[in-house]
Amino acid sequence: MTVERSIIPIHYNLKIIPCPITFSFLGECSIEVCIAEPTYGITIHSRELNIQKATARDHLTEYR
């Protein structure tokens, strides 16, 4: 696994709601990062997750 060294996680905020009947969960996650140099993209690993929505934003703009 390769880690992008110019993207540094600062803070994670997780909300997980387990469903013991189906052995699954729902959740939300926000990750605050410091981007140390310009980049064309960010890769987030998500094996076996069904991601419904993903956004990125800086202090002025939200990107979808």
C-alpha cells in the first residue's frame, strides 16, 4: 500500500451505527487533512464499503 506523503491526516471524525442483525453498519466520516504540496487527487481506500456521497472542500469551495 502506498501512502501519499504530501497529504497528512490531521483529524478524523467518525459516526458508526452498527446493525447486529445483518452484521453491517451505517456511518459517516470526515477527515481533516493538510495538503503539503499541489496534487491532482486523493485516494481513499474503501474495500467492501458502499459510499453514497463524497465531497472535499477548502475554506472557500466545496468539490463533489
